Amino acid sequence: MRHPQLLVEDHPAGYRWLRLDRPERRNALDPGLMAAVRDALAAEPGTLAVLGSTDPQVFSAGADLSISDAERAVVSDLVYDCCQTIVTRPGPVIAVITGAAVGGGAQLAAAADFRIAGPGARLRWIGPPGLDLAVGAWVLPDLVGRGAALDLVLTGRWVEAAEALALGLVHQVTDNPESAAGQFAADLAVRGTGAGVKPVMAAGGLLDRLRAEREVNRAAWARVTGVGQRLPGLQLVPGLERLPRLEPGRLAGAPAGGARRGLVRGRSERRHDPGAGCRVGRRRAGKGRGHRGR
């Protein structure tokens, strides 16, 4: 069953368009949309897919701030499901980035086999403050090298289109990235996608790092909400036992005592988030828009 916020279109040239279509929330990710993207990519794994957005101002602003922390933990885990599907499916995936890609959105873009960007593209690998998540550490070393990857992951800074091209984060910057991606997809479909190529490239360290980052972040969410402990397959990553323990319901780094900042809330009582209302893409995100991280 198709999701109303994911437009799926089969192109006569032999590839499939997947477009995030939640412009009112800047394509913020919730569990339903994230699962729909994963399932659409897994449904016909040999078909070349182009992943983009109906909103030229944004690819995805990351996890939705309007959902609970427990739901955001599920979104985080589904992002890794989707990234693993992208990496292991034999059909290539082309990401079209016309605007901001943040947190989970940046993860999806980086996991793609090819990234074609517009001049307004900008990417940022960052999670919600206080959780000390790893965001992008699994994939960025393969794309830009270890030093540049550490810079992007530890600072969480914006990478504009020109720098992304220079670093090798994107393959092309063009005024019409959708057209360029469509032509590239059609050419690949004619030539054949080389079904054995991607499984070879996925072997070894890339998937190991993906799984390690996933487990680190599951454990981080579990310390706050307990949700990570209920997700299937949670394993202790070596060194994880040295991370600080938290009081139940308190974010890492939150002030001690009765201060309200950092307390985990559900839908009815929202905690203060210094990321709310931050600039995402070329417009200022308003109250209730997507999250700047995963």
C-alpha cells in the first residue's frame, strides 16, 4: 500500500521515481513515511530508483519535531533500515538534492549510489542536541576520507553545493538536477545496471560501520526512552559500556536538578529544543517544522 506522502512513478525509460511529498513539514520524517520509502526501495530491488522531493527548497529536514521522542527513536532505526536497503539492493539509487538535506535526510542522500545536486543544495549531518548520536560516521569516510568525515560529523556544519562537489559528496551540480538525474537513469537503464557490482562494493567495512552506528544510536535512544531496548537485534557495541548512564527521561548533557530543559516529553508536553526554528534550506523553519537532525 502506497503512502500518501511518497509519490511513486514508473518512468517509461525503465527507472522509478520516488518523491518525498510532505512540503508543509519540509519532508520531515515520521515512522510511516520512513517505512514507506524503505518498502518502495525494497519492493523491486533490481529497478533503478531516483529519490527526490516535490519541494525544490528541501530534500528532507530530518525527523519530525512534532512526534514524540519514542517515535523519533523508531525513525532513527528506520533510517538505517532504508540505508541498508539502498546499499544492498542491486539496482542503483540516485538522490536528487535541490535544497536542504539534514540529519536523516542527509543520511539517505549519502547512502545513495549517486547524488546530483542543484545550486541550492546544502547538507548537514547532525542529530538532536544532547543525545550524542553518531550521524553519518558510517558512510562519509568512504565518500570524503576520514579527516573530512570527522569534520562534518563532529561539527555538524552545513556543506553547500560547491563544497559538496569539491569534496566528492555529490557527483554533479546543475541548474536542473531532476532532468540530469532522469537522463542519467535512462542511460544506465539502457546500458544495464550491473547487478553484481553493488553486492561486491557493499562487502566488508561499509555495512559493518552502518550496523555499528545503528547500535550506538539505538543505545543512546534507549538511555532516554527505553525504545531502543525493544527494537529487534540490539547488541552491545565494543566500547559502548563506557558511555555515561542517564537518569530515566533525561537527555545527555541536560542540567541536573529540577530544570525543565532536557526533560523528555510526549505529545502533550514538548521539551525545549534549541534547534526549533533554526534556518533550514533558504527559508527560516517556523514553529512545528521538521527537525534539523534525525
